[in-house]
Amino acid sequence: MGEFSVVPPGGLEEPIPGPEMIRAEGGIPGEKEEVKDLSDPASAPVTEVSLETTPIAKPPPPRPSTAKAAASQMVRISTSLLDSFINLVGELIVTKSRIKDLTHASGSRPLEQTMTQLEQLVGSLHTEIMKVRMMPLETVTQRLPRVVRDLSKERGKSASLEIDGAEIELDRAILEQLGDPLIHILRNSVDHGLEDHKGRKAAGKDKNGKILLKAFRERDMVFIEVSDDGRGMDIEKIKSKAVEKGLISEQKATIMDEDEAIMLICRPGFSTAEVVTDVSGRGVGMDVVQSVVDSIGGSLSIESTTGEGTTFTLKLPLTVAIVKMLLVDLAQQIFAIPITRVVRTLSVPVEEVSESQGRLFLTLDEDEDEELIPLYELRELLSAAGDPERNGDLTIVLVEITNRIVGIMIDSITGQEDIVIKPLCYPLEHLTSYSGMTILGDGSIVPILDLGTLF
């Protein structure tokens, strides 16, 4: 039987030997190998093959999806239960303060060590409870790009909103109040800040206006900046409108600095719009922003450069449930000031205080720049009885109010405390000088000053 060949897929011919050319196994090298005819069944080699049965492995059970695994670790609870937790932790903090006072009075060393451990445990519990109440800023900002698109289209402009830091977390109670202020700021940016197509072309800018909402955290505060690349604010126009509407006098307008003039747009009833629309001209907007930010213990500042744009900055606390307060004393009554509003405390000789036109001022040298700080007696702000004593050194608390710093003269500083804010109830809810009350460890009731309404 002769050779035959096949053409493999590669196209090369490879000879395939017939059965008589197959060599038997076990040939000795160097010798002529015996050729067996495998066509004879008797001479064909026999190979034993052992067949082993391998059990088929069972397929692994299907793994749950990531979403299902995450959902199985979460529990849905009512927000009212969270509020109840916060109230209980608040009462625990008050009780802890009371035990701490009793511990110091006892002078017991073991009791003081136990008290230190209790403070750490209560602090950890407070931190974990606050984490549960935290929600990302995205829950408020996710609808804002559409608000900007719709509003710019309505006003015949082109604008886009970019959001940076939407993952920053805030207390749920703050986020619930933050939606309207952000919408008012964006409306102001689109309607008053950004130019129309013709104006932007004349200024050498892209026809599509840009608004950036940026959020970031510094220690126990969250900053939200809303900036646009529009025309900026006309300071003289703001002053003239304020005089026209009777918000300030002409004399006040002439001596008012730029930062103070910009904050006039937050006065109720103020507007520079010539035509009243459903967006602007009614004098309602930035005053709402100011009041909401003040109510949650934050602050608002505005910076503007003509021809370049405007930036609104909201400085907000992480939470409004349990906050740190500075306790001050006036006529043997303790008052609380939010620590987020305090810039610094001073003790200065009375000789360093100057008086001009019936008002007191303190001159501070900061980085080789002199800053004139207006001073106010807390006794006069609250219409309290008695005459202030101005002998020896004066105790002054510098606080930040509507983008400016003022000094409050008090009798003394008691200390700092983490307190639970209790809202004012009937018949005290109409008191404008206070934002709430709190209870100290010794049972005394302390009013919390509302700095926004005092000045």
C-alpha cells in the first residue's frame, strides 16, 4: 500500500505513511528496525487504557449581586425615630454635664477617671448618631442643572451649571432648608449676572455662560460657593437703588464700603430689575437666602468683580441639633453664642477703645493693616437694666455678621459647651433677639443669641 497525501488547511502537503510503514515501538537505535504489518490484526500492538471516572463538580451557588448585598445590609427607619435619637442623646449630654459638675465637686479621683470614660462614650455615641442623619448634598443639587437650563432658555440666554463636591454630607435638617436658597442664588446669577448673547460677544466671552456650584468641607463647617462668569455687580447702581427705595440715606451711601454695599441686595424689598417678572423685580430672593442661612447658624458672603463675575459663599455648620456654644456672662445671666460665628475673644484696656459720633470703635493691627471694629454693649442690645462698667480691661467677643466683623462687650466668658438647641415655644416664639434656649448641667436655662437680629 503506497503513500498518500492530504492538503492541510495551511496549503502545504505533508506525507502520511500507510500502515506498513508504521514502526513498532521499542526499536533499538542504530539497528534496522523491524517493520510490522499492522494490517494483520494478530501483529497489531495492544494498548491497555484505564478509564477513570471523575465526579463532576457541582457548580458554585450563584453569588448575590452587589446591589442586593448592599440592600441586605441596610434597614429603613423613620426620620422621626432619628429625631428621637437626637433628643435622647441631647438629654444624655445635659445629664453628663450635671454629673461632671458633681464629680469635680466631690474631688474623687476614681470618679473623675470614670467620668472621663463616660465623656468619651457619650461623644462617640453622638458622632455615630450624627452620621446616621447625614445625607449627601446631591439630594438637593441633582435638580439644579435643569432649573438653570429652563431659566436661561426663558430669559433668552445660554447657561450651564457644573457641580463639584455633591458627595459632601450635611445634616438632613439643613438640607431640607437649603433647596430654596440655592434656587434663589442661581436665579440671581442667570437673570442679573450673566449677559445675553450680544453682551457676552461684546465682552469677548463665550456665548454659553458658566455657573459653578462647588462644595467643600473645612473642619466642622461646609462651604458652598456659587460663582458665575457674568458682568459682576454695579456697586453705584446698588447704592442708588437702595437710596431710592429708602433702605439707606444718601450720607450712609457715600461712606459705605464695597463689601457692605454688596450686602444691600439681601435687604427685604431690594431689587435692581427695571421690569417686574416672575423671576426678578419683586424684591424677594436674596433676603430669603440671608434669613435661612442665619436661621441654621451659617453666614453668607458675596464677592463681585465688574466684568468678571460674582461669587456667593454659604458657610454652614454640619449639624443644627447639637452644637458647640461660647457661654458669656452679663449681669450674672449666662448667654450662648454659636461658636461658628465667633472670630476671636479679646481682653483690651479701656484706653484702647475710641469714640466717634457716639459710637465706640476698636482698632486692630492685622498683618500690618489697621482694621476699625465697631463695638456694641450686649446690655444695650438686649435693653437690659443697669449701666455698663467700663473700668479696667474690657472683655470683647468678635463675631461675624453679614460679611463684617463687630465686637460685643460682655462682663466675662464662662466657657464652651456642646448644647442641645430647644426652639422657642408659645409665648416666646416672637422674641427676635433669641434663636432658642438650652439647659446646662446645673439646670440653668440659657438663651441663645440670634446675632442676625441684634444688629
